[in-house]
Amino acid sequence: MRRSQVLLKADHVSGGWTGQQITEAYSCRVQTVENIRKRFCVEGFDATVSKKREHVPLGPKLDGEQEAKVIALRLGEAPEGYSNWTLRLLQTKVVELSIVDSVSRHLEI
């Protein structure tokens, strides 16, 4: 859907938006808009809008109970010496408390 929207807004015949305007309107990166435009020029409309993901996203990393524990931790007081929880502090603490066995730095908590 987003690729179709980007192409419609980028259409110069319809008064095309700039890449920056498109990124702000659809909360994406400039590189994303450039990739969509390039693919459209090289491979055409159908190939652009029907592009499939190369890798299927993985399921949730935390179950509901684990997520509730992390949220409760985050809403509590930050560790001594810190005014707020950082992602790194949360990562360390959830492993320390055995909420999860390990945490990737890319895990969205």
C-alpha cells in the first residue's frame, strides 16, 4: 500500500511531491522513497507494488506475561545514578531478573 501511495505522490503529472514531503507524510526514510522510484523506473509498476519481503518477520519475542513485567519495570524507578531507564539498562535488567534468557540490542521492548 505504501509503495502505491509513494508512487502516486511522486507522480510529476499530478504535481509530484518532493522526496522529503513524501517521507514526512508516510513516516519513511528518503532512501525508501528513492528505492521505490528507482524500482518503478527499472522494473515497472507491477514489480514495484507487488514486491514481496525476502525474509518473513519473526513473531513476538516476548509473551504477554514477560511484556507486562518489562513494562512494570520500565514504569518503576530507574536504577540508582540514572534519571530514566535506557534501553541498555532494560536489556541488562530483564536478563538479570530472568524475564528472558537473552536480549538482542535490536529487540523492541
